[in-house]
Amino acid sequence: MRRQRGKARPLYRYDRYKGARRQRGQTVLTAAVVCAAVGLALVLLRGLGIRFSGFLLLALAAALTAGEYLRRWARRSRAGRRCRLVFRAALALVLIPLALIEIFVIHEGCKAPPEESAGAVIVLGAGVNGTEPSLSLRTRLDAALDYLTAHPDIPAVLTGGRGYGEEISEAQCMYDYLAARGVAAERLILEESASNTAENFALSRPLLEESGVDPAADTVAVVTNDFHLARAGLLAARNGYGDTVGVGAALPWAHLEINYYLREAFAMVKSFLLD
């Protein structure tokens, strides 16, 4: 009787382990289905403004599904174990650098606005809806208005061209917004050709020099959204700006902030490699 009981215990423990493993696999696949459904909804509902988060959820669903099927394959063959190892190594090579970049983006975005006066201000453009500033651009303009009011003796370069669906240039939209709120027109310098952040800095530089500011030596305040400050600083340095300080503007809703902070890590990689 003792021998029979001794043989039964390992079998019972193995069955419990097998059941837990099967339950874990079902949980992973269920999570993948939920991520895919929510991600698809976010991608299709453009009005929410968080399509990038939707694409991330779809990618997460694919990774969870692939990981689970590789785990099952690895139980049956050596080739499966090798493929699972390669899959995990590839994930680590992608996710660890992105996580480090994200930490840097958040750190730069959380810095307090500078109190000291700069030699000039650059306000980076964002989308325009017809002739009205988008939510992102309006938050930048409000931050710029506060800074220009606190430092009334410095010029501001408003940089941004005209994109798809925009009736006027981003620079013109910013000019209209700030001038209507009391900023003297002679302080506002328009740059209406830039189509991305790198061009914002490259094309603003000669305008600053014409106004008596040397970007390589003088401090320049850069107004943009908080999640964009890290990339703006990188591209400013690449375009010969010696000392820039960031003036960050937060979006009003948490889900938008999270979406754009997540997207910015990928944008940093793109700018580092291509801009």
C-alpha cells in the first residue's frame, strides 16, 4: 500500500502542474485577444487621438500569441526551444533600449520650466485645423504666451510650414494667436517652410542670427509639448544650438499624454537614425 501511494503522488503533482500550465496558456491567449480587440478599436476610432496606443496593443497581442505558441512548441522539440530563445532575445534587444529611451523622454518632459530669461524663443509648430490651432499647438502657444509675458524683451521665432488640411501655415496660425493675446507683432518672427522638427531648428537659425542672437553661444528657449522636449533638445544640438532650455506644455488629458509619451520613444529612434 505504501508503494502504491508513493507512485500516485508524483502523478497527482504532474497533473496539477499540467493543469496550471494549460490554464496559464489560456490566460495568455485571452489577454492577447483582449489586447487585439481594444487595439483595433483605438486604431479605428481616430477621434480619440490615440491610434499609436492601438498599434502598440496590436503588437502586444501578436507578441503574446507568438510567445505562447513558441512555448508549446518548445515542449515538443529542440527546434522549438531554439526559436523561443531567439524570440526572447529579439524582444529583449528591442524592449530594453526602448525602455531606457522612454525613461529619458519622461525625465526631460518632467523638468520644470526655466526661470532665467533666454536670448530668444523658438515655438515649434504642430497641426492646424483649417485656420485654428490643434489641441497640441494650442497648449504650446499658451506656454509660449506665459513665457513671453514673463520675459517681454526677447524675440520669438514661430516655425512651421503649411501641411495637409491646413489653410494657413503653422507659423501664421501661431502669429495670429499670440498677436491677438497682446504679444507685440515686432517680437514675432515667422518661419513658414519647415515640415519637421529638424527643419524647424535648421531654418530658424538664420532668422535668429538676423535678430542678433547667436544660437551657438546664446541661450534659446524652445517651446513645445513636454513629451517632445527630449527629441527637440537632440535635434537642436545637431543643428548647432549650443544652449537650449525647454519650456514644456502638457496636454489636458492623461490618455493623450500617455499615448504621445509612448510614441515619442520610437520617434527618438527615428530622429537619431534619420534626421
